[in-house]
Amino acid sequence: NPEHVFQEDTLREKGMLDDVLSDRDPRFQMATWNAVQEARYWEAPGAGAAVDSDEGFAAAAAAASRQSPFAQYRLPDGALIRCYHKGIRRHAYHPLPEGPDPWPLTLASVGESSLPPPPRAPFPSEATKPGLRSHVHASAPIPDRHTLPVSHPDVWYGTLPTEALSLVAVPFAPVQLEEWDIATVQPKPWDIDTSIFAPRRRVVAGSGQKPCDAFAYTTTATVLKRGFALDWERCRSVRFQRLIAREDDDGLLGLDVELEEVRYALESHVETLYTVYSYYCTSGEAYDNYVLGMKEWSQFLDDCHIPDPTTTHCRKTDLISIFMGACPSEDQGAFALGFDRALLRHQWLQVIVRVAIAKYIKTGLTADVSEALDELIAVDILPNVSPFAHHDHDRFRNDQLYSEATEIAILKYWSSLKEIYRRYSSSDEDNAAASKAEQMSLVEWRRLMKDAAMLDGRFTKRESNLCVIYSQCFVADEVNRRNKLVQMTFVDFLEALGRIAVFKPLPTLRDFAKLELHTGVVIENCARFFDVLWATQGDHGIIEFNESHELDWRVEETNKGRPLPETIELVVQLLIARIDRDGDGKISRKDWKYRRADFTDPHARAKDSAGARLFPSQY
């Protein structure tokens, strides 16, 4: 009540005002408006109209009630009250959000009682008319005429004639054969594409060998260019480009031009750099001998006299740090192969550039990176590197290997060589990939050389490894085609046997006759020669023979040396005789059934076998 005017006594008499209840519970607090003349509701329609009678009072109250938002109640005495209720919220909380509607799982949930009827089929047209079925009879067609003599044409086909058969004898006239003049028949010229070396260039059925990357019999410039392009992309990392921009005199502005100059300098000597890299890889024991380890890198620096202790940037420790920085852990190619602290081929190229910078740019001898690289290769590497590292692999192939006489000499022992290659190609138990590939790895080749006792003072482990490296064809992608890089095909194996004759002293026909005259023992083959020589003269005789027959391998691999058809036959004889376990002079699957110790006693051999082999290392 804004005017605070109400008849509290009247309300209390009528029981409509309960002070105790209103004090006890706020929900029952009530407020009233009493119709008195001082209240604004008594104002009659019209400005300041006076109310003098009860009728005027009621009319004024009724007019005021129409303007009030509250409900009104008339008391028995005619007074009007207006009440409102004031509530207090108790335990009020906001309701949780309503969940999503469930997915319809039945027809009733979507308001349907059944599925809609299928649509009407379209009216068939010429394009949709089904074709007529063509009936094919499995039986043979009836012939037009009888193929056998019959008594009547109506006889059922296939019925044998019932009349007697007549046999007629006709004199035989021999066929006159055309006479050939053997002297006029010209043999076909030897073609390498149809020889045993053909799998290097093309796929040959039954060879089980894929062609080399060059698709040729030699290492071509095309495959070297393709391999260098892959290595250069891996070598040209962000760190490498920052190094060139920082050390070159043209700086960052001339980075693109300088990178092309560095690329040209490397590509001009790429064949030499790859050969040097392969040589030092095989000279150590880093992983699979196809990566450059720390020990081999140190040997390379010493051979080329690259460290300069008088400088502060090209000492031996500085160059070792360059090696460590060139094989970072973030190199994905090396990380995938599992090599740590070892250089792949593309990392080797990067290291050569870093060494050139350390030796020629940081010492102030030149300011251009490409010039420093040319100086390092021409002055430090080529004159000082070993002749084994600066080697042309194709010279031996062109002058000695690829010939008809060499192929004839190999074909004499073809089955034994195939069996040796098959057996030792799956002998590397430590390398599962190599054993499953059925191709020979370097470890398996070493095991073969050890079993055949081929190593001596002249043909050492280094020469044995070089026979493999020189015989393998160039592989362009060393990361993604790693298995092909580290394994020998059968043709590579044959070439490696031929290269043994380049390094290992072998007897001549004169040596055979001289030893037979001295000992009175018949010498059948090369293995028998060394057995008798060792039995009569001991180790001194072997050493003296090697010294008197020392070879110059750079001459022997050319056409000026001893013919390969003669020497490779001696190598194969020596190899087969040292591995042969049953003494029959050839290698077959039967040999692997026996232990080597079963034939240490010469009397345990077959009666028709060769004489006792006396060379002790074969056992």
C-alpha cells in the first residue's frame, strides 16, 4: 500500500490478518489496500472530482480498479481490498538440457506402419530388351560324310564296318636326304647377348636374375649420372646450403650459382670419388662393408696427407669432427638403414666438400668453394690415393671377360659352379635378407674363400674383397635398392672368380711339367699341383712359388696379361677340389651330406676318385 492506509482492525476482526503466521512464514505475508478517501484509488473520473456519497464512492472505486494491476475483493462493509502475494524461491535450480531425440530404429518411431511400395518398373525399350539366349550343344556336329568305308550311306555315324578289312602292301621308298657340305657350313659368330653374360643386360628366362641398373655390360655414363643426381638431392640439405652461403665469397646472393658450380665439380670426378669410396669401405669392417666407418675415414685422411697440424681448421681432430657432423641422426636415409657414425655415398660427397672448405677456404688459400673442391681432388686425392682405389672396372670386362673362349672355359664346370653359388648364397645366417634373396653377399663370399683355402700371402683378404667390389655393377639408388647393392648375382660371381686370377699366382704348363719331373707324381689339375708342392717342399715351397710368380694386376686385367680362359679354369679347378667332399671331382648336392672330416683319411675315398689331397687347410 503506497499510502500506508488500511483498516487493520477490520481485517483482524474478520480473521483475514494473521500477524503470527506472517511473522512465522514469509510466504503468508499479505499487504492490503483499503478504500479510503486519501488513497489515489478514490480519485473519481475527472481531475480532482469530489466524492460526497456512498454511490460516488463505489463509482470512484470501480473506476480506479480498472486502472489497477491487482485483484480486488469487497468486504461486507462495502470496502475494497487489493492483495498480492510475495513468494521467495526455495531450492531453485535450473533444469538440465534436454537430450537429443533417439535415432529411429523402427518404422513406428518415424510414424510409418510399413515400408513404401517399390516404384513401378519402367516401360521396356529397345536398349533394355534382354537378348535371346544362344544354346550351345556340347555334342560334336554330325559330319557331312562318312570318314570310314561303309556298305550303305544310312549306317549310323561312328559304326565300324562289318565287312572284312583288306590289307594292301606298298613298297617303301626311302627318303633321299640332302647332302650337306660340312666345309661350307659357317659357324655363327659369338654374340654376347646370347652368352652366359646376357642377364646383365636383359631378362633371361631361367636365370633368376634382374638386369643391372645400366641395362648394359659395362658402367655407362647414363647410370652414373642418374646415381649422382639421387646422391646430390640427398646431399643438398639445408645445413649444406647454409655452409656454402657462409663460406663462399659470393655469400647468400650467389648461393644458387655456387651450388651449380659445386655440383659440376663433383660430377666431373664422380666416377673417381665413387671408386675411392668403395675401396675404403671394403678395407674395413663397418657394418656390411658398403658404408665408410670412422676407421676407414681416418685411413683415407692419412693416405692422402690431408690433415695439416699447423692450421686451426684442418687438423686431424677437425676433420674427424667433420665426419661426425656429416652423419646426423636426422638423416632419414641412414636412419632407415640403421647406420650410425658411418657415411653413405651421398654423405661422402658432402664430406669431401666440407674438407675442401676446411683445407683451402678457412686457411685463406682461396675464397671460392668450387675452386677449393677442384684443388682438393686434383692435388690431394688423385696423386696420393692407392691404385686399387683409382681403378677402371670395365677394363677387365672388355679385354678379358667378355669373350667366347672365357665362356667355353666356364661352361666346362657350369653345374659345379651353379651348385657352389646356390649353397653359399644362403649361408649367411646373420643376414636374413641376404639368405632369402638367394644371392651371394660379401660375407658369404668370404666364407667360400676360407673354406677353399684361397687366401695366402699374395691373395689376401683385401684382394678377395676387391674381387667382389670390382665385379658388381653400379647401383644408382643406394638407399632404396640396398639389397641389390650388397649382393652378387651369378654373373658377378663368375666375374669375381676371373678376377682372382688377376691377383693370385697360378702355375703354368711349364710348372706342371717341372714338378712332375721332380716328384714323379702325375699332376692332374691346379689343386693337385699345390698339394704336391706343399707335401714335398712345405710352406717354404709355397712362399717361393708366390714370390717367383708375382703378378702386376694392372697388366693382368688387360689383354697384355695371361689369357683369362686359361687362368679362370685353374681357379675353378682349385676351388672345386678344395670344396669337394666325396672326391668325385665335381660339386653336387650330395657333397653337402658329408662332413669334411669324413674324408681326411685318403683311404675313405671312393676307389675311382682322385689321389689324396695333401693341402692341410682344406680340412
